Amino acid sequence: MHGRVFSSKINPSKWGLELSLEWHKAPSVLLQKQIVAIHMKSFLDLYSDISEQQLGLKEGLTKETWLRNMISEELEEINQGKLFLATISLQDSTEGFIVCQPAKARHADFKVDVYISLLAISPCYHPSGNKIRIGLGQKLVENVFLRFPEANTVTLDTRHINHEGIKFYEKLGFSSTSQTLGGSDNKYYVGYEKKFMRDEHKMNLRVIAGAVELNKASLDENLTTSTQKTSTKQPTAHKHNKLTPRRFFSCFRSSPPAPNRQPDLKSTMTPGCTIS
């Protein structure tokens, strides 16, 4: 439902900083308190110049109360096993977290979506007043891609006024959608998604790999037969018995390409192969 983000500005390893990322099934009481503190600091910093009315909050509801209710609901679902939680630590100090869940795929050709419901990083400022960004948010989002390798899309909702967050997600390859993806109000939120199409790519690789193995076996058989027929003759070097690239890939062509023109890719692929 909400996105708080940081983009990379310095390399943590360059400064000798130790980063660690961990997924949690049942966060301890201490960790939950740290998550609440990070959440409050992160969003109050993000919306410091935004009023409750601009956020679309109900009359009489303060930002502090709204944020506490939000994180309490998230933690409750995490403890129930409905949501997944990952934290990132800097020098053994928890500095950020991400909450997500596998969601029902919205497209027939996608296997599953993963919805990021919350991302928060503790704000850090230089004595000069400039905000320090070291890419903690990016590492959390990228780890979601690794945590759910079966997912074909990662989705989220973020506020229209969260310009910093929108730039961050677009930098990571997310694109906006025509509607929100987690049930958020379209008046205040915009949906973003990143598509992978991993299943389709795996299928194409399997088909192409199968075609290559089949044609390699056919070539080996032809070479063996040719060798047996010439075994009674004096051994001579025969250029056509060499497995040259031209000879190997000829199995992918139904007919040789005409001279001085590009071959038609659709006619040169074996049945079952796709062009992507």
C-alpha cells in the first residue's frame, strides 16, 4: 500500500560498512519495536510537509495515529504468517524493512504476483543537512526478486505525491499501471509493477535446448554412417565430415538463404521454436 524508498548514492562496501539482510517468520518483540520506530521515522520524514487532508485521512485522524495503526495491522498479519518480512541491518543495527505477500495473478499468462505492501528505511542525514542514501531500499526490493523466483511480476501501490518513491521504482524497472493493485484508493495512489515473464523464457530455452540436442544427435548419427561407408577406403581428410558451424546450424534452416539477402527467421526455425 505504501512505499518509502532510498536510492543509491554511496557504496556501503567502499566505506567498510557491513550490511546484512534477513527474512523473518516470527519477529521478536524487540525487532517489532524497531520496525515500528523505523516506520514512524521514515514516513513522518517523507510526509513532513504534507497535511492530513492532503493524505486523504479521515477528519480528526493524525499522521502519527494513522501510521501506528498501519504498522500494527502489518505486524499482526506477519505474525499470522500471511505476510513476509525482511529486514536490512547496517553495522548490526536494523535500518530498514520490507513487507510483501504472494498474491493471485491478475493475468492468465502469469504464474503468480508478489505484492509489496510496505517498504521503509530509517532516514539518515549528514551534518550539512543533506540526506544520505546508500541503497538499502534497492537491496530490499532486489532481494524480493530472489526470494520469490517463481514470480513473474512484482507489484505495489505508492502515493501520487511520493515523487521520490516513484523515481526509485522506475529506476528499478517498474512501470505504472492504469489502476492500483492492492485495493488502495486511485485518488491518492498509483499502481506499479515489474514483469519478468520468467516462465515463458524458461519454456523457450527448453524448446531451443531440445532442438539443439536433437540435431546434434542427428549429426552424430550421419557422421557415424558416413565413416562406416568409407572405412574400407584409404583414410582421407574429408571436409564434409567436419562439424563446422555452418554444417551444425544448417539443421535450423528449411532451405539455404538466397545470396546477398538476410534469411527469413520465421522460416529458419524448427517447429516449436519461438522468436523473442
